[in-house]
Amino acid sequence: MEKAKVYFTKEITPESVVRLYDTLGVKLNGKVAVKLHSGEEGNQNYLRPEFVENIVKHVNGTVVECNTAYGGARNTTEKHEKLMESHGWSKYFDVDIMDSESPDKSLEIPDGFMIKKDYVGKHIDNYDSMLVLSHFKGHKMGGFGGALKNMSIGVASSNGKAWIHSVGRTTSPLELRNYIEDQDGFLESMAEADKAVVEHFGCDNMAYINVANKISIDCDCDSNPSEPEMADIGIYASLDPVALDKCCYDAIINSKDEGKASLIKRMEEKHAIHIVEIAEELGIGTTDYEIINID
């Protein structure tokens, strides 16, 4: 397989996000969903609406999210919409909580080993293409969060999140905590959910951008995250989500920044790289990449 191209810039600005997207040479057609993280109430590290305004408008996109499977400000549509307003998303963009209507959309995974279905927000059918715009950082359960997590857990409905976390044993958020012991199974389930989303839209209708700044060991879903210990790195973009996340992972591992120690420990404890390995095995992309610096 030909090496995947990952484009990079150290310049973390709204204009650079657009420049990286244009460098990909793809035009997302039709109605474009921009999947990003709305940021849990109290979190200070998530990408702000002002930062992504240029790219969302550049692709004429709709900001999409799904409800969570845990307590907080985003586990019901009513609360999530209020948070979208308080965080400024609704001020700048059309916003769609994709699982605000029942029943969920079921994406079949006939050859899935861990899960045979991926339960996603019903409104996914309203979109022709998707820009997966992710904040690359740590995560308490996944080890790190990038494009693959944003596209799997992020696109899953509240019930679908429980399904992935429990490795296909429950769709009930209330029962989720009874089924979280299978770490590798969780990562493999996320990778299978990624495959379902990619096959739903088609590779030609997806693009991926990771912003590596405010790199806490905790996710944007954490209401009280640890402060970032690493300096900002930059922005990465690719048409291959596997190469993109592997490149960001490698950037952390190979960084000369001593602040990386806590994040590396978390990624190793959670076997975080496994999602990348399984996603490659599933044919979603390749870990063989080249970095193209556009500075």
C-alpha cells in the first residue's frame, strides 16, 4: 500500500486549518457534517467555536454531535443543546444533535468480531459527507482521543456509546459500568465502529484533521481535566484516519518535551495504540505514512 500523506503545520490558527484542508485536495460534497467535540461543562481544553469557524464555513458544514452515555451536561438532548448555546456553538453554526430522535440508526458490521452493529445518531442519514475535526489529547479510557475515537464513540448515539464501551453487551447507559473490564475489546469495538462509519459515507466523502494543542492527559469530555503538561505541537490533516492518529501518537512518543511522560504513561496503561493496529487490520487505513510540512 502506498504511504498515506499526513500534512502538518506548527501554526495553530483558524486559517491554517483551512489551508490544511485545501491541501488535502478533496472537496466534501453535498450536505457536510463536521463532527467535533462540544466540550463538557467545565472543560477548558476543547476547540472553541471561534477557532473552527473558518473551516466549518469553508465546507458549508453543520456541526454535529451525539449525546453521552454518562452523567453531565450532555447526556440528554435538552441539556446538550443548552451547553451548545453556552459554549457558543449555536451562535456561529447550525448545530445538530444527531441522536435527538429515536430510534437510533443501525449500521451493520457483518464481519465484525466484537460488535455486529454500530448504533449511531439517526440524523447521520441527513448528510452526504463528513469532516472529522478532532482535538488530539489523552483519554481516561481510550488512552488518547483523535480521529478514530471522534468517528466511533463520537458518532455513536448515547445507546451506541454504551454498546461500544461494553463490547456489545448492553445498549443501556445505566448498565454500562458493569461492562468496562475488557480494554482491548473496547478499543477493537471502536475500530469496528470506525469501519461502519467509513463504509456508510465512503472514503471519498470523508476527511480528517487533528489539532494537537492543550494536550491534557484527559479528554474534552472531562469536566475537570488535568492541566496540559506538554507544549502545543501543531495541526495534522489526512484522508487516512489511521495514519493521522498514528502520526499524532508518534509525535507524542518522539517529542523532546519532558511533559510528555504523563500522557505516554496513560497511553501505555490503556494500550491506546491497539485501536490504530486493529483499524489498520480492518482496512480503514495504514500506519505507513509520510509527513508533509506545509509551513
